[in-house]
Amino acid sequence: MAEVVCLCNEILDVDLREYLDTHPIDSIEELREQASICNKCMQCQDLVEGEIYLARQRRQHAAGQI
């Protein structure tokens, strides 16, 4: 079941993961610059940074399997 990651923008964790898996975002600052997913409220910073880290790990793992 999807959970809300960002309360202000009502971003669901599955939507954030899908976006991060298709865009090479390495930091929350890059996410703020490239998408309207984060508006700097800081309430969800830990959750979003965790998702960015996991997406980076998935990309690195996928790159190693090619």
C-alpha cells in the first residue's frame, strides 16, 4: 500500500520511487531543482533523502549487472 512521503505536496512513496528510478537524482537539492516534488518544508527531508539513497543504490546495482 502506498504511503504519503511529503505531506505538503501529497507525494506518495511509490510515485517518488518511480520518479527517482527514472531520473538520476543524487540529492534532495537536485530533486528540488528538477521537480516540483519538494518545496523545502523540511518535514519529510529524512524520508526523501532515504528514498534518494535507495534509488541510487538500485541504479548502481542495475549498472553492475549489465
